[in-house]
Amino acid sequence: MTEEKKKRTLAERLRTRYNFIIRKEENFEEKLSIRLSPISLFLVTGGLVVILIVLVISLVAFTPLREYIPGYADVNVHKNLILLSQKSDSLTVALQEREAYMDNLRRVLSGEPGRSDSGHAKRAEDTVSVNHTKKFIPPSHDDTVMRKEVESQNPYNVSLNNAMGSKSGANINDYFFFTPLKGIITNGFNPTKSHFGVDIVCKENEAIKATLDGTVILSTWTLATGNVIILQHANNIISVYEHNSVLLKKGGDYVKAGDVIAIVGNSGELTTGPHLHFELWYRGSPVNPQQYMAF
């Protein structure tokens, strides 16, 4: 048999149709009859296999079943990573604020000026490290003459220094106090009746201001005094502001004299109406605020 006849015979066999018949065993009744050729059977079978493969791949790729396949990550991993990243950032910010608060508290207790932001120390360290790498340049003759002229002038300034960095030997009388609130005093300073401050009544929603430069050492709510904020100033001076409706500063914040720190309110049990209870303490003892400022 020649090669051409073999090819023709194979092609004819692939195209030859066959009957696939299903009969009932009892009476040989025909139930199903299908006419198929080998080539058509191959095409149908191949198509079904392709469809089955596509369905399996789709089922694995777009359903949670892919979690059970090695190499595929959990569908919630990306979401959890984002949440963990946000929590990490929040913890970093909170830690920086805590470090700034502790640094300010340490500086206040040692009589040094406070810092207004947590990044100040880092910038200062960077500046010092950079300055150490610079080559020292001696002052010129003109600069030396000008320095001597300035130093020979009157070193005293007409402005009063109420900053945190004032010298530790200063007395409370040497400070210029900023009036925290303008209003009418309804209850004055009376330590014999355990009233260690003054009660100031004014219009609603008036702003309360810091009396000196200082650091917030307490900003919270208590049952008796409501919203209360306490500032630590230089030379063991402390100012207390009670019964506020809103507190605008938090612990560790550094404020300047005249900065708004709270809003007048009527919070707490020890109050009969909207007012500010203001106390001034010097070296652990209460003093009469009316002796140092006009309300």
C-alpha cells in the first residue's frame, strides 16, 4: 500500500460517521442515538476541556478559593497593611508629642524656655551638627569695633521680660501679666474660705488668654471644676483657668502671653453660671491676681 493510500484511508476513517446507540436491555428499545465521527468527537471533547479549564481558572482567580492555593495572599492582607501603617503613624505622632511634653516639662522645671513644637529639638541638633562641620571664621576688625560699641551701651531694656527664659532670681513683681479675661469680679481672693482665686463674669463665648508665656501641664475635665487648664511659667509661677466650655490647648503645648487657650463656660459642679475661676500661684502658694493685673 502506497503512502498516499495510507493518508487517504486515515482521512476517510476520521470522517467516517458512527452511530452511538443506547438500548434498553429488556426489549432492546432504542433510547438514544448519536451520529459522530472521530474528528467531530475530538473537537467536541477539546472544546469541553477548554471551557472547563477557563471555568476553573476564573473560579480560583475571582473567588476566596485562591486563599488555599500556595503563593496567593489573603484578600484582606492589603487592607490590614494599610490599617497597620495608619496605626503606626498615629503611634509615632503620639510618641513625638509625649517626648515634646516631657522635654518642655523638664525645661520648665529647670528654668529653661520651653519649645513651641516637637520638631524644634531635631532641627536644633541638625543645625548644631551642620555648624560643627563649618570652618570657623574669626570676626573682622569692623565687627569687633561694633561689638565693643554695643556692649558699652546701656544693657537694660525698657520692655519687661515675662518670657520663660527670664533669670531665676526675678521676683513675681518683675513680671508683666496679661489679663486673661476682662469682666466683673463676683467673688474675690479669699484663702480663709478656700477660695484661692477670683471669679470673673463676662459675655458668653469670650476667649480666655494666657497670662504669661508658659507650658500647658494639665488640660482635662474634672467633676468639680469642669474643663480646666493649668500653665507652668518661669520661676515657679502657675496659672489656673477653670469652668471653661472648650479647651483649645493640650498638655505639652507651649503658649505665649495673650494666646487664646480656652472659651468661657459653665462646666463642673462648683459653678453657678458662666464665668472664669482664675488662680495664680507663686512658689507653691496662692497669690491675689488683682495685685498684678486689672480685670
